[in-house]
Amino acid sequence: MSRVVAVEHLTLDGVMQAPGHPDEDRRDGFEYGGWAPPYRDEVMAANMGPGAPGEGRFLFGRRTFEHFASVWPQQPEDNPYTRVLNEGRKYVASTTLGEPLGWANSSLLEGDVPAAVAELRAGPGADLVVLGSGQLVRSLLAAGQIDELKLNIHPLVLGTGRRLFERADLARMRLVDSTPTTTGVLLTTYAPA
């Protein structure tokens, strides 16, 4: 059975909005996009290294999918994540998008999302990795479909922005692993308790 692993970049105050680029997500007038790249280092690169191209399976919410689909097909091949993301299988939770999705190896999840994810988990294939996609992560966590949360906690307080757990149900977690980086990011792995 495949696992579902959510990978999230968070600030100390739990903000997950627009970590990668200033224009990534400006909802609600958010002005601090691109807050994560200054904290990258070799420790983070080693701990978050991509899998082999074509082996990856990803779950995305609509907003994160649209952002990734607009960026990754144009990235240079020497970026280790380019082939993994472009060649990996991508499943998208959306009620507004229609097929075809326009990014290779992408398809919509049909019906109830937690049930569709449970079906994917039961079938053959690599683990399912959720990148960003806060609403999707919250719904899967509530449905008991998250096996691991990899939270990269950055030493930064923004005071504003969308948070991963802003509207979440009670969930008890246990710390599986933690690694500090040279820039003060804490790379943590949590599993449901």
C-alpha cells in the first residue's frame, strides 16, 4: 500500500502562502511571497532530494497545480526536480478544472477526493506526495489519508498570510525525525499519533 506524504514549507507562525516566488499567490493582498529561497542550503537539498524521474506520484490542489504547471515545464533539465515533476504522475483535486490539464501525465481525481486517494493508495505505485495544496492536505488529514507531514519550518514570522492549519480538526501527531539546517530551518517529519 502506498503512503501519502505531504511536504510543506511553513513559517514559525504557520504561514504556507507563496513560499517560492513573489507572485506565486497574492490572495488577500499577501506581499511576502518568495520567503523560503533565502533559507535553502545543502542540508535541505540533501534531505529533500527528488526521486527518480518517472517514479514520482503527486497529488495537487487546483491552485498549486496551476502554479506548478505554469513553471516546471519551462525549467532547465539540470534542475534535479524538473524531470521528476514533469515525468511523474500528477493527480489533481479540482471541481473547476477540466481535462486535458495541459501538463504531461496529469489527470483529475474523480468523485470524493479522500475516496479517490484511498483507491490510489491501494493500487500499485510509488508513494503519493502532496506539495503545497493546503486545502487538500487539511481534507486528507481529516479523512485519515495522510501518513507523514514533512514540515520545513523556517525561522521567520510573517504575521499575515494563509496558514496550513487555519481551519483544521484536532489531529495528534508524533515527531518521527528532525534535522536543523545551517540557515535555521527545521526539517521535521510527523506522523499521526
